[in-house]
Amino acid sequence: MNSALRPSRNGHPSIRVSFEFFPPKNAEMETSLWESIHRLAPLDPSFVSVTYGAGGTTRERTHATVARLVQETELKPAAHLTCVGASREEIDDVVRAYAQAGVRHIVALRGDPAEGPGSTFSAHPGGYETSTALVAGIKRLGDFDVTVSAYPEKHPESGSIDDDIDVLAAKVDAGATRAITQFFFENETYLRYLDRVRQRGINIPILPGIVPVQNFRQTANFAKRTGASVPRWLAERFEGLENDPATRRLIAAAVAAEQVLDLVDAGIEDFHFYTMNKADLVYAICHLLGLRAKPAPDSIAA
Ligand code: FAD
């Protein structure tokens, strides 16, 4: 493509970003989480989300992190919530507690059991049975902004992409207003999926979930369990770098930059980053996207 015609090379298109964090397990992780949040906050994300551990194991930690985001920052937090391991009443109480804490945005998921992705889900007796039921339950409790998941390569338990898109349509009918995709590395996969979603009459934003590859082996293992494919070219780019973290970081930045800039050239303007609670790589990619830190209010010259 002629560079004059490439939005990524031609001024700053209207890019919006959001960031995903996970709740910290200990004091050290808490410190690094908050360093990352403070570094990324000046980029003015549309929202920041905090995950809910597999099996519902992080209920208190997710709540504490989201509540602190409301109290101590100007950011708009979204709390992930799953159907796993709790009755409808218990989940409804969590939703009410979010409302009381000032949280108006929930990422509603079916969730995976405590053993993680790939293990068999069975609904809690008296619990929400599907993500669709959870979305409807949340909407019954208040005027929440509800985001759901989407799977460009289909969810591993789904029979086909069309079945998967039917599930997405049901979630939208239940009140979801935005979806975030599972991570992917082939942009064509996402763009083809987006076409099919639009053909199905689904018009909510479908934010591409971008995972900067901080550790190739870990990412590849996780991808296998979640049904995301890892192309050979990506493996080759990290080949031989197992003991060379400095070069790995540079390659990771180059790979992610290439992915997001190509998506910008394909007309995509919203990006959701799986930060893994590490800011540097995501910050650099956002800089490439044209985002600049907003000065803190007290540093603006009078
Ligand atoms: P679902 O909407 O449940 O769809 C998955 C499959 O379930 C469908 O393809 C279909 O086969 C079946 N299904 C669902 N609803 C119906 C229905 N109404 N009728 C028929 N079949 C149905 N997991 C966590 O534990 N905590 C998190 O914080 C978390 N955050 C995530 C964020 C994103 C952006 C993504 C993409 C995933 C996240 N996950 C999280 C993982 C997710 O919980 C798992 O992938 C889980 O296996 C599926 O839940 P879901 O809500 O993503 O998908």
C-alpha cells in the first residue's frame, strides 16, 4: 500500500485503547500492577478492565482492585465476572457491590473452572448456566455497560464459527454492548470474523484483543488451551531466543507493532491490550499508534 494511503503513516487516526489487568496475588505484584496502571493511565484509555480468576478464585481481589481504581484514579474500570462456582444470588450480590462501589461496566463471561481453560465447565447448582444468562441477569440488576467475549477462531467448545456467532448474537440480544476478542496473531482471521459478525447483523464494537508476547513459550501454551492458533512465522521469530530476554523484548515490540499498525491500515480504531500487568511494551505500542500521555492537571501551564 502506498504510504500516503496508510492511516498508520498519515497523521494520527482517532485511535482508542483499553487495557486489561489481573488482580495481584501479593504485595510485590500489587506494586508492579499499580506502577503499570500509573504509567498507562495518562494515555487516557476508554476503560481498564480487571480479570476474575478461573474458578471465581479472585472475587475479593478483583473487587478490591476495581474499587481502588474508582477511588484513586480518573480511569473508568470494568470488572470481569464469571458464572463459575457461585449461585445466582451470590453473583447478584457481587454485581450489587460493584454498583455500590461506583462501577458501571462489567465484562460478563461464562468462565472456566479453577483448573483453567480446557477443563469441563459445569454450571453451579442454582447458578447462571451461560454467559447469555449472566448478561441478562446483570442487566436486570441495573443500567450496566456489559462487555462480552468473542472468538475469531471460535471457542474450543463451539461446533463452528457460525454457532459461536449465534452465541454472540444471543449475548447482544441479552444486552451486551461491546465485545473483546480472544487474542489472535493473524489479522486476516479477525477481519474475516468481523465481516461474518456484521453479515449476521451484529453491530456492537468488536475490540481486537492484542497480546504483546512477553514470553513466547507461555503465550504458545496458553494459546493451545484457548483455541488461538500460533502461526509458524511467529514461532520462527522467537526461535533461538530462549536465553536472550533483551532481544526477545525487541522482537515482541516489533511483532505487536506490526500487528496493530496493519489493523489501523485495515480501518480498525479500537484496541484492547492484554497487559499482563506490564506497561512498557504496551506503552511503546500505544505511542506508535499516535497516542501521547496527557499532562497531569497540575502540570498544565497557567
Ligand atoms: P461463552 O459466551 O460462554 O461462549 C463459549 C461457548 O459456550 C460457545 O461457543 C458455546 O459453545 C457455548 N455457549 C455459551 N452460551 C451459550 C448459549 N446460550 N447457548 C448455547 N451454547 C452456548 N475467564 C475467566 O475465568 N476470568 C476472566 O476474567 C476472563 N476474561 C476473559 C476476557 C476475554 C476478552 C475473553 C475472550 C475470555 C475471558 N475469559 C475469562 C475466558 C472465558 O471465561 C472462557 O473462554 C470460557 O471458556 C468461555 O466463556 P465466555 O463467556 O468467553 O464464552
